[in-house]
Amino acid sequence: MSLPSSTGELQRTECLRSLREIAIPLAERPARGDLTGEVCHWADGYHLNVRLYEKLLLSVFDMLDEGKLTEEVEEILELLKSTWRVLGITETIHCTCYAWVLFRQYVMTSEQGILQHAMEQLTKIPLKEQRGPQERSHLNSLHSKFEQGGFRDLSFLQSFLSPIQRWADKQLGDYHLHFAERPAMMGNIVTVAMVARRLLLEEPAAAMQSMSITDRDQIESYILSSIKNAFSRLLHAVEKADPMHGHPLALLADETKKLLKKDSTMFMPILSQRHPQAAVVSASLVHKLYGNKLKPFVDGAEHLTEDVVSVFPAADSLEQYILGLIMSSCEEETAEVYCKKLIPYEIESISGTLVMRWVNSQLGRVLGWVERAIQQERWDPISPQQRHGSSIVEVYRIVEETIDQFFALKVPMRSTEMNSLFRGIDNAFQIYANHVIDNLASKDDLVPPVPILTRYKKEAVGIKAFVKKELFDPRLPDERRSIEINVLTTPTLCVQLNTLYYAISQLNKLEDSIWERWTKKMPREKFIKKSIVEKSKSFTQKDTFDGSRKDINAAIDRICEFTGTKIIFWDLRDQFIDNLYKPSVSLSRLEALIEPLDVELSQLCDIIVEALRDRIVTSLLQASLDGFLRVILDGGPSRVFSPGDAKLLEEDLEVLKEFFISGGDGLPRGVVENQVARVRHVIKLHGHETRELIEDLKSTGGLQMQDGRSKLGADSKTLLRVLCHRSDSEASQFLKKQYKLPKSSA
């Protein structure tokens, strides 16, 4: 105001007098609620009184450092108490105003010490039942209006504590942002929010609005709000990221996992004090938020593309971390309930389907390679040191390449896919083994048919009809089959055996390698689908390649048997089967066979691998004994024996036995003795007199051609065949009378 000095002074005096006349009557009225029972100055000036007291309280701060209280704070507060009666201040009003002043100062300075003082004052504010009746009446009379979309009527506590609570709620509603660098302060803000909330809930209007919201619900709302805000920021950052760094969903999964780790280690210990399942709430929401973004991608995945291989492992890793967090946050039964509420990503299942498609495709490729390798195989040893064929090396190369590619797939997979890979590889080796023996002739193509039974005839002239029948051989292989048999030479057969042995011996290494890599690939613990884990236990290492082991061993046995039979009944047929003991035992001994037999045996041992030596030599021994029995039992009408020949036959058998034992360098003596026993028994029969043989045959029911065992330990057919080769008229007459057998040409 700009007036002349004299006029201005006069008007100022008049104004003050007018104010004094109006104010004194008002100030001398009793306070509303009759708090003191005396005259209370400024009884109607609630807003001004509190504002004045608030300004007075600001004097507690150090003028040089607003983030600290002055050293004289106690004296100042004691002095300020003298204003309480004048300004209508009570203990509750003081604590509330002081808490507000301190908290506002903390917001401006971010000083932790000021926040601690504010918390102390908040906790000193008495609850409703702790206030006296006069104070309650006085506080009920204090109101203010707040404009927010219209006017709201606020109580004294609401006007001071509501801003504190709103500020705390806002901070805690995005605690990932506001407390990332100072998590320790977050605990104090939570305490402030909860104390303010408890006091405000006692106010009538607030109590009605928030009756159903517990502290636990409030903590949960902080978690939900902050997680959503943090995830939204992550999503925005990932969308702006360089695509060269990876697929957005893979990056989002990795960043979300980091967010959850930070949340669980930094913030959950604070929030869990007021909400035991805080970590579960946080983890469940993260699972849902990421799952919503992942679902369209998963639904569209049909093949193991580069994007799938990038996203699936990251998503599965996140889900497993979330499930692990839930399992570790509460008891097992409770955790399972929470886990069941989650909508699973189904990464493992969908990924498993895609992997299965890939496995089936690769196994088809492997089988194609097996077919090509076996067709191109010439059965030549790779080198003197590597005496197997090149095809098996090629098959192993493609199998190992497929296995490497399988384990290079970083996507999650189940034991089902692993099982399928094993079965496919097992099948490939079975097919390989069966292909090796596909062109192997039957024993029937090697062994000549057994001549018909005849009886001894002393005359030299044979029966023409019988001779023709003997010469006719319906089971001799045709020319084409003979060529095939001749192609399979002993060296070829040995290389095939070596190749099959290489195949089966490398299976153990392959098997161990696969299982070792599978153990490393699979996580130690899965938190869901326990049934899958249980099922995988039934698929053990023991039976992984049982099918191929069985087929390869069967193929080895068949080739060994064929090789022995081929050497005796094909390669040495002229010397052994056709001419041994012709025209008599004494004139054609077995010693003449030892040299050609030794040549064949040496050829075998030069090529066959050491591990198969005894196996193939045993097959040759068995074939030699089969040939020996063939000569002395089914040698046809041109061979006849007398009891005196038994000693020579025994000597020949001993020569054969010692040949295979080879002074300890050959087969074990026990093995040879067991094999030879069956032939030795037949030789003993040849040593018996004709009368003994006839009587023994009769005792077995021989007339009915039964197979019962005789006193001599032979069946009727063996006895009959011995008699057919007996150079004895008594035997001939018996066979003529009882069996109507034709005479031989011998």
C-alpha cells in the first residue's frame, strides 16, 4: 500500500484495532470439545494453528545441513510444548505433525537418519483406543477439505498421513525402479506405509473403503504393480535392442530371469516378513507375463529353426528357475498347489515333438548311408592293422555325426527322444548285420544230401538203379549259386567277421559316450512332470543296444558256422567228404587231410582278429567232426567198416583232436574234448561185434525205427547206420530181412 506516512500510520493503527476487537472475543471462547476446561487461544484457528506449529517444528533442523537435526533438538521440542495450550496441540497432533515434518524433510534430502526419526514419530502416534475421550472429541472436531475432482472432507490424521501413505505406495508400487540402488531403505518405507495404513484404517471413511484389504493384500499389490512396471521396461528395452544380439523372446527370457533373481535376493527378504508367499506371488506373475508373450511363438513352432533353438532353451531355463524358486519358498505340498495353478509353457513337450521329427529324419538318412556303405563294400581289410571292412567305419562315422548333431541341439528334450535315437541307431546296426549275411548261402547248399541206406554186398557189381539214385543229387547248388559260394572265400568271410566284431566292440564306447553326454545335458533336477523322470529310469544303459548286439552275435555265429562248413564240405570236399577212408580205412587215413586243413587254418588265423580266433576255429573243429561223422555214418555205399577199423578211427580222431589243440597254442583242451566226445562214442560202436549191434538195436525197438537209447548208449538210427556200413554178411542179412534195404555197390 502506498499512502502518505501520516495517513498510512493512522489507517494501519485503525486496522489493527479492528482486528483486535474481533479476535479477542473469539480467542477467549472455550475450545471445542472443552479439551482444557480453560480459555484456549486460537480455538477456532485449527488450520492456522497447525500451520504455525509446523513452522515452529522446522526449527529442529540444522540450518547448515537440512538433512540433520540440530543438537538442541530436545530443548527445542521441550520449548515448543509451551505452545500446545495456546495452539490447541495434543500429544497425537504433535506426533502427527512432527512425523509429517520429518518425513517431508526426508523426501527432500533422502537422508536415512531423518527417515528413522520419522518412523519413530509415526510409531508414537497413539491408536484410537489409546487416546483419551477429550482428545478423541477434539480430533473429531478437526476437519479440512481437499480438492480432487470435487471436495473431500478429511480428518486431521487423514490430512497428514494420507500424503505419506500415497508417496510410500507410489514408491513401493515400483520398488524395482526406486530401490534398485538402495534396497535397505525399502524396508523402512514398507514400515512407514504399514504404520500409516494401520492408523488411517481407524478413520471412519477409510475403514469402510479398505475393510477387506489386509497388510498382506497391500504387499501383494506392491509386488504385482512393481513386477508389471519392471517387465514393461524390460519389454521396451528388448524391442529396441539390436536383432543381432538374439531373438527378442530369448533376450526377454534372459533379462526376466535376471529381474527375478534380483527380486528374490534383494527385495523378497523384506516383503516376505509381511507376506510369507511374497516370492511365490512374484515368480507366478513373472511366469504369466512372459508366458503371454511366448505363447504365440510356441503355437507357431513346427520345425527346429534357428529361432526355436534360440528361444526354447531360454524359455525353459526361465520356467525351471521360476518353479525352483516356488519350490524353495514353501513346503512341497503348498508349492505343488502353486505350480499347478501356473499355465505351463510346455516347452519340453513341444520341443520334444520337434526333436522327434528331426531324429526320425536323421535316422532315415543313417539307414540310407548303411545301405550305400554295404553295397559298396568289397570286404578288403583297411590295413594289416585294421582288418575290418571300410563300410563299418563309414556307418560309425555317420552315426557319430548324427549323435553330435543331436547333442548340439540346445533345446529341451525328454528321455523319449533319447530313447528314439537309441532305437534308431540300434535298428541301423541290426540292418547292417543282416545285410552282411544276406548273400550267405545255406548249409544245405554246402552239405551234400545223405545217400540212401544200403546193405553190404560182397560182389563188385552194383545195382544199377541204386547207383543212378546215388549219383542223382537234387540238392547240389546250381551254377549261379556255386559262383556265389566261391566268391565268399575264406579271407572274405574273415573280413566280414572282423567287421562285425568291430561293430559290436565299438558299441560299448558309443553307448558310454551317449549316456555320458545325456547325463551332462539333462538338468540334475526337474520340478515338474515327475512321471517322465520315473519313466526315464526304466530306460537304462543295460538294454540300450541289446537288439544290435543280439543280431550281430547271431550273424557272427552264422558266418563262423558257414565258414567251417564251407572249408570242410566245399573247399576240402574232394579230400575229406568224397575220398576219406576209400576204398578202406587203412588205405586212406586222416593224416593226409592235416596239411590242407592246416593251410586253411593258417589262412583263418592270419586274417581273423584275436578276439574271434577261438570262435572261428571252434566252428572249423565242429565242421571237421561233422565231416568225420558224415564219412563213418553216412558215407554212402562205397564205404564199409569192420570192428578192427575202430582202432584206426580212434587214432585218426586223436590226430584231429591234437591238431586243434596244437600243443596248447590252439583251442583249450577241455573245449576240444567236449566236442570230440560225440564222435568217439560212434567210433566205439564201430568196434562192437555185429551180433552185439543187432541185439542192441532190437532192444531199442529198432524194428519200429524208434529213437530210444540202447544199452550201448546209441539211438536206433545210429545203430542202423553203423550196421549198414558193416562189411559183414550177418549184418547184410539182418538188414535185408528186417528193413528190406538194397545191396550196396561195395
